[in-house]
Amino acid sequence: MLKALENISAFYANPTRFMGLAARLHAPLWALALALLAYGLYRVAFVPDDYQQGATVKIMFVHVPAAWMALFGYSFIFFASVTALVFRHPLGHVAARAAAPIGAVFTLIALVTGSLWGQPMWGTWWVWDARLTSVLVLFFIYLGYIALWQAIEEPTRAARAAAILAIVGFVNVPIVKFSVDWWNTLHQPASVSRLARPALHADFLYPLLIMGGAFLVLFLALTLTRMQMEVLRQKLRAKANLHGYKG
Amino acid sequence: MSDVLSDAEIGARHGLSAAAYGDARELRVEGLACTRGAALLFDNLSFTVKAGEALLVGGANGSGKSSLLRQLAGLLPVAAGRIEMAFGAPDQAVHFLGHADGLKNALTVGETLAFEAAMAGCALPAQIIATLGLGARDWQFVGDLSAGQRRRLTLARLIIDPRPLWLLDEPMTALDTQARALVDALAQAHLAQGGMIVAASHEGLAFAQSEIRLGQAMEAGA
Amino acid sequence: MSMKMSLFAAICRQHMQLAWRGGQTVLAVSFLFIAVTLLPFGLGPELKLLRALAPGLLWVVLAIALLATLDRLFQADFEDGALDRLMLLPLPFEAAVLAKLLGHFLALVVPLLVSVPLAGLLLNIEGARVPLVLAAMACGAPALVLSGGIGAALAVSVRRGGLLTVLIAMPFYVPVLIFGAATARVALEGGVGIWPYLGVLAALSGAALLLAPWTIAAALRSALR
């Protein structure tokens, strides 16, 4: 099984073959993403209002999957970076770089929707509850990662540095999560209530999972598209280099 | 000097009598390729430098002279091919004098030399400042030295720490006639003891017996 | 073995000499006192408030002062070729990196650590508590220096990389700040039951010591290619 995976990934290390695969996957993946999203929103529209929070509880169906994608995105970057550095697969760097802004945007969506969701309850636009705070730190992790890619001019050097950061940063994420949770229990003022999720029975669970699935496929579609763009960009750059060298 | 070659294989070496240390010391490079970022600088480079020999690496700017030296020093990874150093690993057997001189302006000459001695793990030779022709006192700060004096100071480690292979990147830059004579003398003495030198320069070097040129293979339309 | 030790000591010593001569020690300590002085202008001079906020404020100011010293940690050597030299020594490169980090710690961080409790007096902390606060900071400072070093190493080839270093190091600072401030609070309240807190800080520093030198060496090697 592992050998088969190795063979497949080695086969697609060739950018041209990857582009062929990507072209075949592109349309179906996007179609699936949009279909799931449409279906998910449809189901969400028919979810009954929460007796406490009213209709605003429906923001949860965007907030929670976005937070899931924030974490999934960084895990994706971690595994892509390991693939690139340790197994020396050239598309690992491309995948990690492509996924980063997508993950960052999902993180931002999670933050904004979290704030919007909580505002009617808290009377304020932000509270430092454990989950929101962890997601905020995760947002800065994404920013640092993207900034590193941008700041280093030489592309292969930038790729290596970013991969190192992704791997070490990933180790840090559980530590941050644990610390923030502990910090929150230490300082819990009585007036702050955590973003209480309504009981997860079927009416809420299925739409949530569908939205989660939709976001996941959307993430993959976006990342695939960005990977295609990056491979094309590299090809253009290589052609320009060759041209400049001869000319 | 020797044949200038139109491809990347080294040509005839002028026969040198084997030095006392002879055959164990040899730098052998086979099929070496070097990439800088995504660009291929050179490919399929092979040469051998035996004890007592000096190789001049020529070529236009950007042809990969410095990169070759960095590969030999182990600072840049090898894209393809092999480097064999029978006499030791780079961290013990190589002196690498690159473009940047590695000198610290805030230290004095004396402190710099003491640091060099500490890096070498041996005592500082008695008249080293005079040997280098530095013309400066040991309490003077490196930041106050002229460019030529700084280059002379970087040569200190060659005198203090005996290592078989010298990798010199543009050794004659900013040097006046006397300083060039110093470098020549140091090089000849090193070679006479069975050492090896690989030097990159866009001008000729008197102590080099053989030469390779980088960059022409690429221009020929690879 | 002793040759490697004397190499290590020579590298450490040179880094300290350069930090001291470049005025970085004085600058860092001054920065700390300036930052603490600015706080009452923002928060008001009421002593009770300052005393209550002191533990967290001192840690934040220490972290910022540390971050400010970091960008010259490796960049000077990177630019003038000295880093190449460190790779061509009989000493393993990771050890040379550790020697520089130790030199940085001794020349810059120790003066900061000593200054922090004194700066705390400006914030009206109890004088008797100063040693405990110092102990708390000392347990956590290695974690700050080491993870900041990771940021400095990754950003070493970037001109004006100071802000990038801060951005990269910031997520690593969050756990240390959280536990460090809690420890300082316990210390300022008398220090009862402080040992578990010190233990957590020491564990964070220990983890940083395990992870950081390899990461920093890998990042520097990558930048030198």
C-alpha cells in the first residue's frame, strides 16, 4: 500500500503529469464544491431557530467549519512541507505555498463570524475566550508563514525556509492550544460566557457536517487551482531565464 | 601557463615531481553539476588536483566560479557528480577564502589574530603581523584598516593553520604589487609542501599550473 | 575534546565582545527602562493598578526588548562571511550556533533579566519579591531567546528582517508569556506553590533547547546555499 502511494506520488512529481491530473480534476472538484455548498446552505436555511440565540445561531454553520478548515489548512501545510523536505517531493513546496492564503482566509472568516455570532450575546465585538484566542494566534502563524515566503527573494531558499517554519510551527500549535485553554480557565470572569454550541442532535449535526464537507472540498479546489497557477508561473520564469541567458 | 580549454574537461597538467607527501593527497571531482536556484550553472565538470598543484578557475561573472568553490568547501550541495577528498573533510582540511572577508570591524587586529589562533587550536606565530606586512599595530581596530590591509589580514589563517586544500575566491582583489607577491609566496610555499590550491580569478595567477574555464560549455548552446 | 571546548568558548566570547562593543547591551537595558517608563503615561500613575498589572507588563516588556535584540544575532555574520567560517570548523555547526546563542544570552539577556526586577520597582512591586520574579524570568528567558533565534535564523537573508523575525517568533512566545506571567503573579503574591509554575517554564525552555539549535542550524545552512 505504501509502495503504491510512493509510486503514485513519484509519478506525479513530474510537473507536466501533475498538470494533466490537475486539469482532469479541476472541473469535477469545483462542481462538487459548489454543489455541496449550495446543498449545505439549503439545509441550514431550514434549521429551526435556537430557543436562546434565535436565528443568529446559523452563523455557527459558517464559523465552526471555517475553524475546522483553519486547522486543517495548517496540517495540510505541515504534511506538504514534510513531503517536500524529507521526501524531497518537488510539488510539496508548491502545495504548501498554494494552501497558505486559503487557510489564512478561512481563519479570518472564523474570526469574523465568531465575532458576529458572539456580539448579540456578549454586547461586545470581541472576547478573549479560549477558542477565539487560539484561532487568532493561528492567524498570526499563517501571516508569519506567508510573510516568510514573500520576504525571501530567491524561490528555492524561500521554499526551504518556509518548510522549516511550517514544521516547527506545527509542533507549537498544540502547545499554544493547551496554554490558551489553561490561561482562559485562570482568568475566567463571571460575565463572559463561552460560545455555547446548541446540543448537537441530528437537526444541527447533519447540516454542520455537510457545510464542513463543502468547505473541505472548496479548500481542495482552491488549493488545486492555486497549485496549477504556481506551476505555470514557474514554467514562465524558467522560460524567461533561459531566454535571458541566451540573449 | 597551461592550456585554456574550450570545454569543461581539464587538459594536460604540467608534470610536477611528486612532493614528499605524494599520492594520498588528491582532490578529485567527477561529473560535477551545480544549480543556483533553478538555473543550471555548470554540468559534467571533472578535474583532479594532485598534491603540489594549483588550479585556476576562470570564466565570466556569474559563470559559477564562486559556486564551484563553495561546493568544494561543502557549503553548497552538489546537484550531480562527486567530490572526493581523500585527505579529510572540509571542516578540517580546507581553507575557504570567499568574497566576504569575515572580519569584524569592532575587534582589534590583535583580537582578530587571537581568534584565528583559537580557531586553529594552536599558538599565534611570533612575527605574524610583520610576516603579513600589515603595517598596523595590534591594538588598532579592524574598522580603521585599509582595504589592502584587510585582505592581508584574511591571509593570516593560511599561515597559522596548516590545511591541505586552499580555496581562494579572487585572491588578488584590492591588493597592491607587494601584497600580490606575498600571496604568491604563500601559495608557492604551500604547494612546495604538497598542498593544493583551487583559485577562482578573472585574471591570471602566477602560481597556477592549470586552468579550466566555466561558462563556455553553456554558451555553446547546451 | 578540549579543543572543541576552547573553540566553543572562543566563539561565545567573540559574540559577547561584539555585542558589548556595539553598545547593544546598553541599548537593550535602556530600551527596557524606557518601555517600562512609558507604561504609567498610558495607564496612569496609580500605584495599586501598576502593582496589579506588573507581572504581565514586565513579561511583555521583556519579550519585546528581547525581540529587539534578535535581528543582529546572525545577520552580521551572514553578511560578512563569518557564518561560512563557522561551518568549516572541527566543531559541529549546531555547537557553533549554540555558542553564539550562549554568548547572546550572557551578553544581552542576563543584563535584561537583572534589570527587569529593578524596572519592576518602578511599577511598585514589593522589593522583597524581586528574587522570585528574577527566578521566574530566568526559567522562561531561554525559551524566548531560543524561539526568537529560530525567527532570526529564518529571516537572516532578508534585509530589514526585524519585523519578520518578530512575526515568526510571536506564536512561540504566547505559551511562555502565559505561564511566565502566571508565575510572576504567584511570585509577587508571596511565592507559595511556585514550584510547579517554575517547572512548566523550565519545561518550555527545555523543549526549546531540544528543538531550536537543529532548526536554527538548518535554517542558516539553507540561507547560505
